[in-house]
Amino acid sequence: MKIALQYLNDIDGNTKAVQLPLTEWEMVLNKLKKYDRLLN
């Protein structure tokens, strides 16, 4: 899965956050929930 990420940097160039499209976040979240159910 290739995800289009955007990085937010402070004035010194340090990465402070990462953004991704909501639809891609929902896919990632669904996969995490699936893995969590398998492990518990």
C-alpha cells in the first residue's frame, strides 16, 4: 500500500506531524483493528 504523506515541519525544519488523506487513514485504522483482534 502506497500512502501519500505530507510532513509538517517547524521553523527549524524538524518534522512535527505527518498528514495523510482520511480514506487512507481509515484503511490503516481498519488494518490495525484487525491485527488487534487477532492478537487478543
